[in-house]
Amino acid sequence: MTLEARVSKVLPESDDSAGFTLDVEFSAGAGITVLFGPSGAGKTLTLDLIAGFTRPDAGRILLNDVLLFDAAAKVHRRPRDRDCGTVSQRDSLFPHMTIRQNLAFAAERRPRLERHRRVQEMIDRFHLADVAGRLPGAVSGGQRQRCSIARALITAPQALLLDEPATGLDAPLRAELFQILIDLRKELAIPLLYVTHDLDEAVVLGDRMLIYDAGRIVQAGEPQNILSRPATAKVAEMLGHTNIFEAEILALDPGRDTSRLRVSIGSAPPGELRGPYLPGHLIGDRVRIVTRADELRVHGVSGENRLPAVLETTVDRARMTELRFAGPLVVLASRRERDFREWFIEFPPEGLRVLGAA
């Protein structure tokens, strides 16, 4: 099953809001496709366009070769005719209906006997039997969210659209929700589009990830591949690659899967590091290297793949200390690693990733 979307939408400027233009194109197969990016990047708007809640200005939307929208052909199916299940940031359950009644209402277009069967299946599948007779306000946030997903699935949709469903859930409930979605990914051969601005959610859940920025998709691929090779500095920052610096390739050894790099960080003298092999590059090329703050290590003595550094400030966090060095460079370190007389930063080769040509 495949969802294909090529849509654009212009939201004009008003007295109290800036204008915004969304222009995206992508396809999503069975599994979880994560729409990742900062708030206001166009992720939720994309789901609204696919679900039919908002009409695109131009483009085309296909779900399993069924045309949901086509600007040129003037096709615009109603939301109820699109075969898409939706789960919003809030559970959106009817507060005056019990959990069972909410599910039955969603299945009202089904024949009576089938409706009762499907409702009971969803209650059993999502472990709602103990609260089926309660109103949404009398159950936990996790139970409400399970009911929301059950309601979206009760009509056996061809696609499931989830807009930050973990918002407001504590850690145990988030873990429970993630397991539900992972199980659904195994059981259902349909596209699941999952909106989030939480990187951990994207990596845990995503089979594929679309990086959104200012109404555009700026990179797409498997989460780990994107983490390893962010396309731009902006994408690297979104992914938590705090440190970006220039390097010159001094040596390449494909047999040992290594490289040798001369790096320049701020005004410090250039130093040399061992890095991973860099396919597609030549000796003498200049590249930009990105690395996360939690991948670097600090020491009080020099050593392999370590460069001297000048500590400028420290910021205590709940479990770690953020060390800011001249350059700038940022390192997350344990509290015992903050009192060296001299500072040397270790750059693990596997943590050095090429951003692109400098």
C-alpha cells in the first residue's frame, strides 16, 4: 500500500501572523514514515491536506491508486471518503460518550452486527475492557490515547495519520504508546504517518523520516542514514549535531575504512584526527564535519584523536554538565569530568560525519 502526495498550500499573511507556504512531495509505503522538524514547519498542515480537512492550492494525492485530490482534475474527496484514520495531538474523544460509545460512533457506517464485533475487537486489542463503560474524563491519558487509536482503526483505514500522539504523556505512557505503534507496524500493511519534533521518537519509531523546514522537505531517508549524513548545517542542528567544523582530507584508506583529517576549529592551530573512510571524496578535499556533543569525550592528557581545547563556560544539567570550549565546541560530560587543569577533547572516528563540501 502506498500514499503519494504532491501538494502546495499558501497561508497568506494577516495582521497577527506571518505568511507561510507549504510545498512538499513524497511517497510513503507500509510502515511508519516520520514527519520530523520544528514547530511551524508544515508537518500538521501536511496531514490536514491528506486527510481532507484543508484543501491544497495545487497538487495531487493518491492512496493505493485511488485519487483523493487532484487540483487539475478538480477532485477533492470529503474526509469521510478518504479511508484515512486520524489521531490528533489531543485525543478528541466525545466527552459525553463512554469509551465504547466513542468506538461505536466511529463505526456507525458499518452493518450493525459487524459494528458490535469491531468495537469489541478494538476494546480487547487495546486493553480497554476495564474502562469501556467510563467517560473519557474518568480514564487515564494513556487509555484515552489508546481509545483514539482504536477509533481511528475501527473502520480498517488504508492509512493512519498521527499528529504528535505522545504529547502530554509521561515516560511510561509514551513507552506504552510506542510499543502499540511498533506492534501495529508489524500487523498492518498500511502507511502510518507520524508527526513529531522529538528526535528520539523519530528514531525509535521511524522506518523512514522526512525532515521538514519552513514548509519544505529538506532531507528524506532512513533515520540512521540521516543521522549519519545530514544534508545541511540546518538539518545537522535539528538532529542535535551541535558541533560543525572544517577539515581537509590528508589520507584515505578504504581497506581499513579510515581517513586522516586536518581540522580547523575556531582560531586554534590545526590538528589531525583519524576519521572514517569518506567515499566520494579525494585527498585534498575540504569538508565540513559534524558531531554530537554527547559523542565527544574530555580528558586531562593528550592521546589518540585528542585535540587541546580552552574551556570557556560550564552549564549544569540534570545528569550531565555541558562544557563549552573556544571554537566553539560543546561537549556533554559527566560531573567527574569537569576539573582538569588542561583540557583535551577526544573525537571518536565513528562520531565524525561529513556534512558536505566546505
